[in-house]
Amino acid sequence: MATRGAILAAAAEEFAARSYHEASLSRILERSKVTKGALYFHFVSKESIALAVVDEMERLCRGMVERCAALGLDPLRTAAQVAREMQDALAGPEVRAGQRLCGEGLAGPSRPGWPFAFWQEVFTDLFVRAGTAGLLVPAVDARAFARTIVDVSAGAFIASLAISELTDLAQRVCENWELLLGAAADPAWLDAWRADGGMAAVLGPHLGPMPIDGGGWVPER
């Protein structure tokens, strides 16, 4: 399993930095420091490696949701914690690689729309529960709010990648969540949220420059 893990870690770095078609098995071999025979023992093709990287992203994403649910917070604070967990995960290549592969249509037929459909489902559930608990203003539709969070988050990732190689992503996430919660959340909940420091307190040290493992998803120069 150590060999397979080394291959997947190397592949995640390669796919995070390049498109699927530009990624090279020879560079994955070089990064992983395994033999070609060992690689083909575990994977039959570059596509099978890419699917395994997406599998790892899915595992990580589901783990984020489980950890946040276990905190026992109200649904809106749980949603904010999910955003912080994603910020943690983006410092490494696995989730960035998985997102890129999914964006290129390489999630596999069993995962249409991943990871966007997954996050929309997660946030819809949280916001439906928030609405039931009276934490959202009555005019807010939970499903539309969830779609907006996913759309804005995806846009922030793309813009931050293009402008700052993700170093300002946490600041964008903080601003976007504060703006959207300010429009959607019940005033009494907002008062307590802001008294606790709001999204800045949730993100904490992420609001400094974000360290990137493996070079990030940045075009080669």
C-alpha cells in the first residue's frame, strides 16, 4: 500500500499542476520514485490513476463533512466549518487535483457533476435545517442559497488561482461568506456570529498567505 500511496501522491501533484492530457506518466514515476513495473502493478493506465485521485478527493471531502457534523454546531456554523476544512485541504494537491480532473470530465460515469453536485447537496441539507431552526430570514430559499455558495466558491477558486496562485483565496472566502451570511441569516444569529469574530475567526491563520504543496494548479511558464 505504501507504493500505491506514493504513486497517488505523485499523481495528485502532477494533475494539480497540469491538465490531464499534459500530465505525464514519466513525471509521475519520477515524483513517486517507483519503478514502471510497480506503477503498472497497481494501475493499468493514466486514466485509472486519475480516477483513483478523484476517489481520494471524494474520501477527503466526505471526511470533512463528517468531522464538521461531529462538532455539534448549528447548521450555519457547521457550513462555515466545512468551508474552513476545504481551505485546509486545498493546501495539499489531492483536492486541487481532484477538482481539476472533475472539471475536465474525468470523475467517471458514477460521479456526474463531482464535486459540485456533492457540495450543493451538503449545503442544501445544512441550509434546509438552518431554515427549519429559524436561522435564515424567511425569504431565503435553502436550495438557492446552497447553489449560490457553491457557485461563488468555485468562482473564488478560479479567480484566486488566476490572480494570486491561491494566496488570497482565504480572504476571498472570508469576504464571500460574510456577504452571503449577512444577506441570508437571521439578525439575532448574525449578532452572535459577529460577536464571536465571524468568518475571520473560523478561518484564523488561513487569512495569511496560503502554503501550497506541489506547486499548485498553475500553468507552466
